[in-house]
Amino acid sequence: MLGVAPGAPPEVVRRAFLRRVRAHHPDVTDEPAGAADRTATIISAYRVLRELPPEPGRGAPTAPPPPGPGTVEVITDEAVWVGVEAASIGRALLDVADEIGEVSYVDGSGGIVQLTVRPGSGPTCWWTISIHPRPGGAVLVATLESIEARPAPDAGPLTATLAEALGRRLADPGTHS
């Protein structure tokens, strides 16, 4: 599914995963029919490869906890698993997004939120987060795109911030920003 050789190093698997998600994501593909299912399959393949025992001489991969009800887990630098129904994520995502950056676009029917962010000393970027319902929860897929002449930085720290803040927000739904 990811097009990598057996025993490929984790960084090769990750690059292949990101390349495939960018090509098949419903928001960008030229073939929208079945794009959500293809993206889910790509994410599942990546999770399986990350959880394989290491080959001799290589360090152990970081295996995420199994997703469960209420679990918020970073899958990759650009994807977060949220173990609550997708319909319950929208308001919490908006509250959290408003804490992280300036919300510049919301498509409630399509489950898309776009923020303008400036990660660290990097360029100003658009960070687009889309909600993809799955059995038992949803996957949030986030893309970071520079709107300056400089390339976008690594999205990992933003994604970790999103997962942490969303986890807190969903654990205490009575709080609002």
C-alpha cells in the first residue's frame, strides 16, 4: 500500500506515507470517488508498519496505545486519531483552533477548519484540518502550507499541540475558550 520494501527504515516509511496521503486525500485528489477509503487504508497501513517489531540493529518504533473511546493520539505529523464521534469534534476543534492560531475559514458541513499560524520563527502558514469519520471516532488530517516565500516548517509540533489541547477539551467539555 505504501510502496516500500520490506524492512524499510522508519523515515522511508514515513515519507512514503506522507506522499501517499497527499496524493489520495479527498481534498486534493483528482479521483474523489473512494478517496476517503483510500486515505483510511493508507493510514491503517502506516500504523501497522509502525507497530512491527524492529529489525535487529534498529531501535524499537514508538507504538501508540490502541485507540479507544475518548483517546486522542498523534498518528503522524499530519494526522490525529480522536476516539469520539465526528459530530462531537467540530465545536471542540474550533475552540482549540482559536487557541492555536487565527481561524480563517470554516466549512462545518465538510468538517474543515483553516487557521493562519506562525510556528515559532517560521513563515506564516495556512494550517488546514479536516475531520474524517471512522468507526469509533475520526481522523483529523492537517496540512501546513507556507504563504510566504520560505518553506513550511515541520508540522509535528503543531499537531502535538492540537492533540494535547483537543484531548483536554474533550475530557472537560464544559470548558470553552
